[in-house]
Amino acid sequence: MSFLLISGSFYAQAQNQVIPLWNKIPDEIKAPDYKEKEDIKNGKLQSTSQVSVPTLSIFIPKETKPNQSAVIICPGGGYTHLAFDKEGTKAAEWFNSLGIPAFVLKYRLPNDLIMKNKNVGPLQDAQEAIRYVRQNAAKWNIDPKKIGIMGFSAGGHLASTASTHYDDKVYESAYKVSARPDFSLLIYPVISMEEQTTHKGSQVNLLGNNPSQDLINSYSNEKKVTAQTPPAFLIHATDDRAVIPENSINYYLALKKNGVPAELHLYEKGGHGFGLGTIDTSKFWTKQLEDWLKANQLN
């Protein structure tokens, strides 16, 4: 079951097809009164909360090169809502302007009412999205070895979880392909669940009010980096008080220690949630990302 949406506000070359991610959502608890709350302006989904049915919005440029890379995008929102336009649609349109296919993941937000284990619900969605794109790569001229994941804020926690927990068997997939992303783009990400570093709202929403130290350790992704963790491009603002830059710094240092290629940009100013860049020194980070993609033969 899929349907096609065309919006005049998209780049001319972008078609946005929205498909359900699952035929059968794993570990689902049926909650008829639990309804998604969408904020739509001018026909565009701005943000959404109480997501229980995950989808993938597919943005394919009119012209793609053979063996192109692709990016799955996880919007942020503290694991309580998704900043779908600012940290999803707009990023996908930007990738399309470079000729890169992009897929915005509307992932389930952790809640005991709709899932048996809320810790793994978002990870199940991220793994399945990567597998879906890899399984269907030929359809869009995508190289199955150049599929990356991008995440903003709490979506950055999900993207870094997908990058460090890709071998965790958290559901039965119909696809036989790997769930490992080939690279990750982490934009002012939540990385750690440790008290002194984490974003408290994201920690509580994902792990609950009194998580065990084992659970905190498991989802503190700076502790889960190995030599097999995918290369990463990270950005953060020094004056980010919502998600402190130590999240990105510690992940970068773990990558460096394990010999994984990584690039970190720390800006003097920018605060939190600046999306594709608005003001201050963080304004032009997309140019640095474009350069990084070219340097790594990903565009």
C-alpha cells in the first residue's frame, strides 16, 4: 500500500512517495485511542508526535548518477516529537539538489502504550529503513555500499544507535541484507545516556525514569564504537545548552581511538536546533558536509 504526494514546494526534481515501513509492525501493542498528532501548514507536515505507524518518505532527484549514495534521515525532537520539515523534508530536498536520493524516516516514538519494549522500537524502524533501501537500491541507481544515516538531535541518537547496534537482532526481518549504515551524519546529536552528558528528556523518553546502569551503558553510543563502526561527519555548536557538545566530542574521540574515519566541526555559536543553518558560525555547515561527501566518494 503506497501513495504518491506531489507538493509544489518541493524542488522540481523531487517526488515524494510515502510508504508504510512495515507490513506488520514488530512488538506492536494495539491502542485504538493513541492517535498521531500532526502539525500541517500549507499542505506540509511541520512536526508530528505520538507516531505509532512508521513511514518512509522517498525523495528521488530527477536525474541520478549510477551507483549514487543515499541517505536515510531521522528528524529530532527529544524522542517525543519529530521536527519533520526542518530536520527531515528540508534536508532531503538539499540532498536532492546534490543529486543524492534521500529517505525521511518517520520513526515510532518510544511509548509503553504502543510497543512491548520502547527501548528498541525506534531502532527496529531505523534498521528496517536501512534494509529496505539496500534491498531496493537498484531501483533508484543507489550503490548498496553507500547507504548512510543522518540524524538531528535525538534523531542523531537514533542514527548513532543504528551505527553501533546494527548487529543487534531486535526483530525478524524479511530482508537478508545488512542493517549497517555505510556512513553517518550526526547533527548536534544526542549520543550519550550518561547523566552528566545526556539530554535528559531524550533519556527519560527512551529509557524510562529510573534506567539501570546496564541500559544506560547500552545506549551510550560513545561506549559502543568499534573498528567496524561506520565513518562519521559530526557537527555541534559550542554554545548548545540543550545537547552539550561533549556528545559529539566523545563519539568523535571513540571513532578516532578505533581508527574509524571521522570529521568533527565545532562552531562557536549556533545553539541547538539550527537545522540546515540559520545564523552565527554554524550557518554554512552544509558546505562542509558537501565537501566531506565528495572527499569520501559519496557524491
